[in-house]
Amino acid sequence: MKTLLIAIIIPLVISSCGVFKPVEDNAVTLLLDPVVPERRITGSSPAVAIARPALPGYLDRQQLVSRSSGGELRMNPNQVWAEPLATGISRVTALNLARLTNSLNVQPVESFITLDYQTLLEIRISRFEPDASGNLILECTWKLQPVTGRLADTRSFSTTVPAITPDPAQTSATHGAQTAAMNEALGRLAREIARAL
């Protein structure tokens, strides 16, 4: 009986001392969103597949990345993407372009079951993060490659989205502002691509 009482009391004493405190998860999960206003889409043309964009190795990770004035990269393990960044970019680009062109047939390439698209959009990103002053920089090349026909020309694109000053009262404001700036940069890229379709 004494052994049973000790076996019951010891775990209670240990847990009341705080040894088995629950671990608090401070991670903020981020997701890119389209900036082109949602509307009813009725068309079927153009039929464009969005290839998964090529990213530099330092961006191809789960954490949100920023850059300091000395070129130092900063990654916070508590600010993570809900999906791979390349997947998010192709998904958001497809949504932005579908809304701009009124076409139901603008989708990430993996969403097509057969080769029933006419053009493949290829994006190669060289930079997509805030600089030391907090301005979001997007630098990339892109091309609309027809499925049949000659090799398309590659075009370059660069945009800077001014820094958004976060509200100091909000703990998630900095990464929220960075994600909003990334969304805006992708919207600008989609508008340029839409003009070429």
C-alpha cells in the first residue's frame, strides 16, 4: 500500500513543480494569396500551365527569408510556409492570371491531367525577399513557351514593393507585412505576363 501511495504522489509532485510543462508552439504559418480581385471566371482560353518556378537554394526552404545590408540572410524558425514556396508562387500566379484573363484553364502544371494546355509559363526567380531597408525585391525571368512551335524569348522582370511599416502592437506584423509585399510583387508580375498573352 505504501508503494502504491508513493507511485501516485511522486508524479503529482513532479508535475506540480513544473517539470512537465507543455511546450508552447510560437510558429506562425504563412500562405501567399492572390491580389487580383476575385471575380466569376467563365472563359476557357488561354490555356496556360504554370510550371513550378525555379528558386535559388537559399529561398527553397520552409522558413521566411530576409536579407541584411551586409548580405546576411535571416531565417526565423518560427515563421514558416504552409506549403513549399515554389508551390505557393505557382498557385498564386495561376489564380492571378486566371482572374486577369478570365480563363478557367490557367492552372499549375500538376493540375492538368493531360497535355491540354497551349502554353507553359516558366519562371526563374533570382531574388524574392526584403532588402535591409525592408523593401521587398522580386527579380526574375519568365517566358511563355508554346507547347508546339519555336522556342520563346525570355523576358526579365524586376519590381520593388515599398516597405510596409508594421503596427508594433501586433506580434505577427513583420511577417504579415512581408507576405503582403510578396503577394503584391507576384500580382505585378502576373499583370505583366497577362499583357503578353
